[in-house]
Amino acid sequence: MTVKTIAEFQAEGRSPEILFWVGCAGSYDARAQKVTRALCEILEHAGVAYAILGQEERCSGDPARRAGNEFLFQMTAAMNIETLNMYGVQKIVAACPHCFNTLKNEYPQLGGNYEVVHHTQLLNELIASGRLKLKEGGDFRGKRITYHDSCYMGRVNGVYEAPRALLEALDVDLVEMKRSRTNGLCCGAGGAQMWKEDEPGDRRINIERADEALLTNPDAVAANCPFCITMLQDGLKAREKNEQIPVYDLSEMILSRL
């Protein structure tokens, strides 16, 4: 694949339709890299002119702010905003709800005003507008799929329907967990918990969430966040179910139908 940077677009005298904010997980985590690639393949298939920042992209600053390092957050965000404004970026898609939330809701306070969408919202737009056409059938048709609402997409930003619309387009048998939508349970990684050791307790949150998923007797678990995917996979592994029940990002599921 050849993914162009926004600098290369501008060198050609063109502007991309959308900037793909890859994020730290999507850049460096082996599992999240598969989601990055899946989204890029879908965007190319749909004929969307997209670009990335490449080496000019820094961490959004979300983990620093959640962990209480406000100085580091503001410094990182200011550098990102300077870069984005220099290129005249208007629309951004992020495959990570943490990046999505920070870019959408926190960057405007520092002078970074952009239209920011999560990749599930963009994919839903592309299908609804006819730019993305799915083949009949597919690996997931009729399969029992349970969907995990990530905190930063669900309770923080109130986005519940776009991911479920994608599952509907895939013709899956969606089985909701006991705690879903506004009552969803965190995977255990939010609020910078991803980067620290467990606090004292008798149970891990990700194992409790994996148990809730197992109660639905699913063929697979769908998610929309790199942190959630890691935590759910680890939870299923603790129950020795990770071989039988895979965890997919919604973009990977959509890609299988193209």
C-alpha cells in the first residue's frame, strides 16, 4: 500500500478530502496496526482521497492529560495544532476514541477547530451515501456478535447508533451485553489506566467485561477502540476463550465484505 502524507498532497498542489489521524496505538501496536491497514484499504476502495501526517504526527496528548500531566498535554497539543493549522486541515478521522475525543472536544480550547469523526461514523456515512458497497453474504452473516461500547465513543460522546448500523449492514445477529449503551462498562484501560499497574482489588475490570461478553454466547466480539480490543482479548485469554472467540474492530468486519 502507498499511503500519502499531507505534505506529499500539498507538494502536488492538492488537498486530501480527509486527514487520517493514525494515533500511537495504530502506529506502534501490532494488533492496532491491522485496524489501521483495514481502514486505509476501505478508504481506497471507496475512492476517498485521504492523507496522514506521518512523521509529523505526535501523540494526541490524551494519556498525559488523563494521568494528570497537564503541561505535557498542552505542549503536545499545541505542536499538533500548529502542524494541522499549517496544512489547513478541516476534517479528521480517527480510529481511536481517545484521539477522537481529544481532537474533537479538547483541541478547540487551544485553537484547533476541526470536524472530527470516528472511523465507525465515517464508514457509516460512506455506506449510507453509496460510496461503499458491501458484497452479499460474508463471514459474519447470521453470526452471534456482541458489541462493546467504548467509554469515549459511548458515554462521553453519545455515539451509539453508528457502530450498530455497521453491524446491521453486516447482517449479524447482534446480542447486547447486560451493560451496554449508556450503562456500558469500561474495558479497564480508560483514564490512562492502560499505562499503570493494577490497583488492589479482587477482580480485573477487563475480565469482568469479558465474562459479560461470554454470557451472550457470542461467535465474536466487536469493538471500536484499540485499548478495548487489547483489554477484551486479554480478558478472554484469562478465561481460555481467546482462540474460540476473536475480537474484531468494526473496520476489519466491513473490509471482509468488500
